[in-house]
Amino acid sequence: MKTITFLYAILLSVGLNSTYAQSTWTQKADFGGTARMGAVGFSIGNKGYLGTGNDDNYKNDFWEYDVETNAWTQKADVKGLSLTNASGFSIGNKGYLGTGNDGNYTEQFWEYDPELNVWKKKAKFGPAQKGWYQGVGFSIGGKGYLGAGKVGVGDPQKSFWEYDPLLNTWTKKADFGGSARLGAAGFTIENKAYVGTGSDMQGSYLKDFWEYDPAQNTWTQKASFEGAGRRGAVGFSIGNKGYLGTGYTGVNYKKDIWEYDPAVNTWVQKPSLGGTGRAYAVGFSIGNRGYIGTGRNSDGLLKDFWEYTPDAFSGLTVNRDSYEDANTSITKLNESVINNTEHSANVKFNFEDQPNAVSDLSDQIFFDIAHLQLAAEKEKQTVQVYPNPLSSSATITFFLKEDNHTTIQLNDLTGRKLQTLLDQYLVVGNHNVIFHRGQLSPGLYLLQVKMGAQLEVRKLVVE
């Protein structure tokens, strides 16, 4: 039996073909509620959530999007709060929504539990003064962040606040690195956040772009957004790339979409949104797909909803032509290899019955190594923790070969559970979970990661 072994980083291949698919937008089922602008959206597991906003009335309805059935289901209304231009994010298996304009502006903040389909009132947003709207929200690890925006009828702001769901408290963090603004957009990639665009108190439409590091509590200016300055844009991230687009420039409603690569600090324009230009839409990602919907333009309010598929290799196939033996068994990789965590490598043929037979050097190929390893080693799933030992926090990285309910819990050496770090349904692909040491005493612990039926345990050292 002849088999193919794929080796990362060097070596050989024969007759290797790759099919490259360009990124695309596909229209999905229209949003289930009325057409609107200024809504809030986020994703939890493999579901998307969208609600509130303005359809000429302040809204409090809330909807769930199922990617598998391409259908919207109405969920519990946001309790006692109809508003527009609020901010939101998700942490673990909960969603958070608050601030915004309810006619008087508000600093209220709410938690949504999709399992129970209930809303729970939480501590008022950080400053707890007047009201806050058109801010930007995101989450990193187990914390949420909200800032910039505008206080009531006052001037734009640049302060940022961190929300701890375990303590139900807000803590002021470093001010945003750029000028005060409202209507900014952002996204998170691994353990960093990226925020930019918006408009300032002079009414200028901005395009500067900044990175926030919560570990250092610092903002660092990055390459400016390559599109026109704007406010009311949307952002989302897929893998290790961020996407930002749509919005209003003061003249036009935009539909252009740009991809940001933090590794090289560059922007690349991607295919424009399939629908019309718009501002104050909603954007989020689920797995390796992005979604944009609702908003407004010069023709009125919108409710269409679109799915973005990033650049991908649709498969890697080895030519049979070089081997005439009818009994040859050729391995074919049919995994969709998303081109957003790019690696370079060569591959080779390795024959079990002819160990000295190897092929010539292949051309260099680019791919996501986690997907490639999955196709070649279907049963291998690994969990990595870095740094380990840790002093304050660590990143837990793992890859799912299929959609699965995943739990991560921290145990002591007797097996007694100390904390649940993750408990939710996740889609296929790479995932990162940030673990914060908190008040945990120095010592040796066990990190238990359960992915469907598979269980992996890692030692965790806290210094």
C-alpha cells in the first residue's frame, strides 16, 4: 500500500495541485425582524444574535441566527430597554449589551443567557453618568471592553472600560490612543483588540487605527485604514485576520471591505459586500465565516444579511499520472484550508513498501497547517498552553476537527474542579481561550479539555 505523508516545513512532493478559491459574499435569509439601523450583534458558539436598533422607533426585540438552517428565531426581548446605537460583545457562553440611546441615553447593561433565553441586569456601564452611545465594544479572554463614543448630548469620548463578568464590575483602563470619537469599529485577534475609524468632535471622518494590549494596558498606533475615513462601519475577525468595512464617509454609504493582517501590519482590499452600501449595520463572525446585515443608506433602512467566506484552498490533490500501478492508493485532501493562518511548506511522497523511494522537490505551497494535519492525522487533536509556567495569564489553544460541545475546566491534583473556563458548543477550527490566574495560589494544576468524546489533560504550573 502506498501512502502519502505530509511533512511541515521541508521536503518533497510530486504532482501536487492546489485549487485556490477567492473570498466571496453570499446572501442569506433576511434578518427576522424589521429593517433597522444601529442594532447590536454578537456570536455565541455557532449561533449569531442581533437585536435592538431603530426602525423609526427604538427597538428591544432580539433574534438568533442559525447558520446550519439559515433561519432566524425570535428570542426574549431585551427586558425594559428599547434603544439604538448600543454596544455589545460576548464572553464565553453569554452575551452582553448596553449603553445607547433610548430617547434619554442610558448606561444600563444587560447579560443574555441563550440556554435559558433570559436577560439579567448587570452593573451600569463604567462611568455610570448620563448616557453613552455609539461606542465600540469587544471581548478578550474572559473580559469585555467598551469605550469611545459619546456621552448624552456632549462631546465624543476616548475613555475605555473593562468589564469583569465574574465580579460584575467595571474598571477604567487606558484611554483610547487616538482622538476622542464616536461611531468607531473594531475587532479582536487572539489576545489583542483593534479599533479605528469614526468621527471626532470637529466632524472629521477618521481612518487611524490602533491596537490594544490588555496585558500591558497600552494602545499602539498601527497602519491607517486604507479605505476612506468613515463612521458607522463594522468589523469582525476570522482566524488571525481582521475585516472592516461599510460605513458613511460624510458623502457616500460604503460597501468596501478591507482585510487587516496584524503580523505584517497591512491592509488588503477584498470583495465588496454583496448588498448595497450602508452604515450602522451589524457585523460578527461564526467559525470561519463573517456576517454583515441591517443598517441604513440614502434609500432607507435595510434588513438583508450576507455571509463572507475568506480566501481558501479548496483542496490539495496529488496527481496519479506519475504512478501507473493500478493498485496505488492516492491520498486526497478535501479539507477546506482557510487562508488566514498561512504557513509555507513542501510535501513528499513516502511509500510504506518502498521506504527509500521519494519524489522530487515540489513548488512551495501555503496553507493552514492545522487543517492539513487534520486531513493527514484524523485522530490527532492537541491542546497547547502558553506560557506554562504562567505568572498572570496563559492562552489555551486547541483545534476541533468537527463541531462539538467543548468544556475546559481547571482541577487541583485530586481532580476536584476549581473553575470552569469554557462550556459551549464550538464550530470546527482553531480556538483560543485566555486563562487569567486571578487569586489562584502558586502550584501545579490540571487543565481538563473535553472536545466531544475526546478528553485531554495538561499540567498547568502557576508561579
